Amino acid sequence: MEEKNEIYKANSGGGLVKNDKEAPMDDNKIMKNDTDVVAEKTNDDVVQEMKNPVLTLSSITVTPTAPRKLAVGATQQFKAMGSYSDKSTADITSKVNWKSSNMAADTISSSGLATGVGIGGANITASMSGITSPFVSFQR
């Protein structure tokens, strides 16, 4: 995930406003969740701008996960979901590097579309930021 600088302003009621919407506050701090502070109100008119916490990818799940038979010429679309350090998830299908363990049997495109091309089986994985999903097997 990318770091972003965001501007927070004090409103007339003494609260904080982010993008013209009230932001959740805890002791004059805008909270991303229960533990991450993204901005602090330093006095009635000034809000200290802070970088959003950097999220770390912790795991990747590929679906469908059941072992599959993929006939020559048939296709199967895969989806990759990333789990992050703040317990959030995101569809990262188009951001991961897809890999087939046997390109002579099953290929996989950068968008996660697997195609049966020959005899044999293959394991499909998705990887990003040093994290690799458990494999999904294809057999013929």
C-alpha cells in the first residue's frame, strides 16, 4: 500500500475534518482504527499532518482453492486477496505475479487467467512483496 499525506483541519466546533467529513476522534487524534493515529489536533486551529501508517502484506489467498482438472484449451480465472497488517483485505489480483510450475501444461496470465495447454499438471501461485500464496493444483 502506498503512503499518503492527507490534510486535516479544525472545524468551528473544535473537531477535526478530513475531506470535508468529520473524522473519528480520540483525545484530539484522528484514528484510523483503535491503535493507529493519522493526525493530531495541536491547538484550536492547527492539525499536525502525519503520514498514514504503512500497511504490510501478511498473506495472499488464491481462489478457487479446490484442486481442479483443466482440459486443454479450457480456462480458469483466479482471484488473489491480500491480507494486511491492520487486518484489512484487498483484491490484489492485478498486482500479484502469477506463476505456473509447469508452463507446458498450464499457463497463467498477468490477470490470473489460467489456460490448459498440454498434458500434465501444474501448481498455480501468486506472489507480491516477498509473500507467496499456497498453491492451487491442476491435474489431467
